[in-house]
Amino acid sequence: MKVLHVIPSVAPVRGGPSQAVLEMVKGLRSQGLDAEIATTNDNGSDLLAVPLQQRTEYQQVPVWFFPRFSPAISSIREFAFSSQLTAWLWQHVSDYDLLHVHAIFSYPSTAAMAIARLRGIPYINRPLGQLCTWSLQQKESKKKTYLALIEHANLNHSQALHLTSSQEEEELSQLNFKAPSFILPHGLSLPTPIPNARHQLRQHLNLPEDEPIILFMSRLHSKKGLEYLIPALGKLSHKCFHFILAGNGSPEYEAQIDELLTAAGMHDRTYRPGFVSGEMKNLFSQGSDLFALTSHSENFGIVVLEAMAAGLPVLATPGVALASVVKQDQLGYVTELDVPGIATAIEHHLNHPQQAKAMGDRARQLIFEQYTWDKMAAKLSATYEAILLKQ
């Protein structure tokens, strides 16, 4: 079986969903599937320095990169138009048995589905939460028009919609698409343990050995609910802790974050390293005490899985799809998206360190038992086979 994954970007700055495709394809290849990725050289406001229009080994995965049209207008740049990708797909899509298309409202995804339809190649789509209620309400009129004119037909003709949580499935059911759907969560590659991570992180930040660290590590975006998390932390000025705010966003939004930190009296208690990856990302996860994600909407939340794999208890809000898992298995705290509720949950965590450690231990065990990529890739491979048998 030969499967092509199409996604607008695999750049680390695009966050968990883009990085998950690399791990997904790596897992599928370990199952014996001939899986590849076609994408653009998008890297946010920049471009990845990668070979173009040839099969390239990128992070141990075969990837075809194509040049992204990069005008000064950000909205056009974000659409990730690539005429070279279009031409290549038109010529080569028939070389594959199945397409797995990731994202909607973006040129590479839209073009891949349309070309697959015209060429008679089966495809499935992973909408990345972009069909969830909160996401559709952002730039609502543009998205409704795009759906009606283009994407609705693409999605209805897909063999299946790949969803990552029951919450995403519930929200999607209100849109009445004809295509069936299946739920398959993201997997995770277990991180290499860092010896004495707590000690190393506190040395790095020049903090006392016993000072608790609360970690936020995600893309800085208005949907992440930082306008609630930061004021909630500010209400706990009587407690000892330090806050790591890792990630980057637009200059305008980062300026808003600065204002929030100042208003909450949190500037001196906050470390802002910007975007982190690799060893430093692992150190932050393994050396912290609590991971917080207070989003308005997350169709899954890969960063939550990563925190759990590091043995961290998680504070999540109901908009985070994994919140139900956190609550059911007692892996942390689930609170409403409001300042008093978040502050209360964090204070409870700070007051009960042994209980928090037990939550983190359970979280790590759950990841090992249910969410590794080898398990998820095997299920996805079986799903592909079932789809192709119906053709």
C-alpha cells in the first residue's frame, strides 16, 4: 500500500498537528507501509531551508517539499499557495493508493482533495479541529463562504474524516457532512528521560531547588486562553512558584501577553524562552511540576500528551478535548475557563504536591499503555486497508 500525506506545513513553528504528521508517517513506515509526505517549505513568516521538488529525507521521513508563494501580505502567505505542488499532484497522485489530507481552509489541502476527486483516487481528511465550533466562529463569513463554494464538496467526497476525539466528533455532527468519520487519537514517541531534570531546570532558571514550576508550552494564540491563565496566576502572589511561558506568536499578540503579565504582577515570576524544541523542550516538560492549557478550543491537544508522557499532571479546561481523559483517569485538574476556577485549581495543586506526583505517575503510565505511535499506526494502517477494500 502506498499512501501520500498532504499538509500545508511540517515546520515546528506550526505546532503539534504538523509535527504529528512526521511521527504518524514514521510509525506507518515501521508497520511496512510505503508512506510519504507532500508539503510546502512554509516556516511561518520564513521558509524552511530544504531541497525542493525532490524526495528528501526530513526527520527520518520521506518528504516532498514545494515552494510556497510568499508575498508580503500575511493572509495570502498563510494560504500556502504553491503552483509547483499543484502540478506535481496532478501528475503523480495516481501513483498512490490513498491520500491522507491534513487541514482544510489551506491551498495544499484543498488542491489535494480536488485533484484526488478528479483523478478518482480515494482520500481521507483530518480537519485538525478547524470544523469545531470555536474555530468556525473565527473569520466566520470567510470560512462559511469557503466551505460552501469549495470545501463542502471536498469533505463530502472523502472516504472518511479522521477525527482525534469524541468532542470533535460531536461538534462535527452538527454540520451534517455525508462522509463517515472515525476517531483515532494522536500517538506519541516517548521522550528520553533526562537525569535530574528538576535540578537541571532550576539551575538553568537560577531558582531554589524546591520552587514549583508551572509550564505553558504551546503556540501563543488568542484561543489558548492566556487572558484567563495569567490573571489566575497573578491571584496567587502569596504562593511560591515560577511560570514558564514557552512559545511564540504574532508580534501584536505577544505585546498583549506582555500587558497581561504586567497587569497581573507576573513579569518577575515568568520566564519567556520563546519557541523551544528538542532537548530544551524535554527539560521544561520533565523538570516542571504542572502543565497548564486553558484553551477555548483544542480538538486534541498534543502538548497535553507530551506533558503526560513526561509525568506531569495537567490543568485543562473543557475546550481541550483531552480534558475528559484527564478527569476520568485523575491525571490532573479540569476547571471552567474563568480566572477564579483556574486559580483555585492551581492553588490546590501547590498545596498537595504528593497528590500531584501520583497524578503525573498515572499520566505517564497511560501514555505508555495507550498512546504510543506504534499502537496508533497499527490502528491507522488497519483503517486504510478497510477503506481500500470498499473501493
